[in-house]
Amino acid sequence: MADEPIIDPIIEITGWRDTEGNELKPYEVGKKAALEFSGYRFVKTTTDDGITIHLYEKYKNRLFQEKYRLHLRLKFSTHNQIQ
């Protein structure tokens, strides 16, 4: 038993932040999915040592926001038809 390596448990947490470092939702324990936030578009997800950060960018204008939402609707409706 003395020769067994000590393993530190990894506690996974998830955070949702914007590109300026503002917290969009409080951290939660566990690995959680990216969410939608009004006025923001999803950029990317990074994971390091059990910490998952979903990064979002604030929409620059209303037209861009509407185009991105249309893109998501088309993407998911096409994806569901293929399956």
C-alpha cells in the first residue's frame, strides 16, 4: 500500500463567460453543455484540468444576431432531417 501512487481526484466544474471575462452564469459542478444566452453567440469551449469554460461573444449589432439565429435554425433542422 505504501508504494501505491496517490491520485488526486479531479472535480469537474463548468463556467460560462464572455470574451471580456464577465460571468454569464455561475459555475456549476460537473461537465455541462454550452447554453444559449440572449445577446451572445457561442465561440468555443476549452477544458483544462477538469475546468470547462464555454466562451461567448456579445453581438455587435441586431442584424448579426438575427443572421446567427437563422444559421442555427437551418443547421439543426438540416441535421435532424439527415438522421
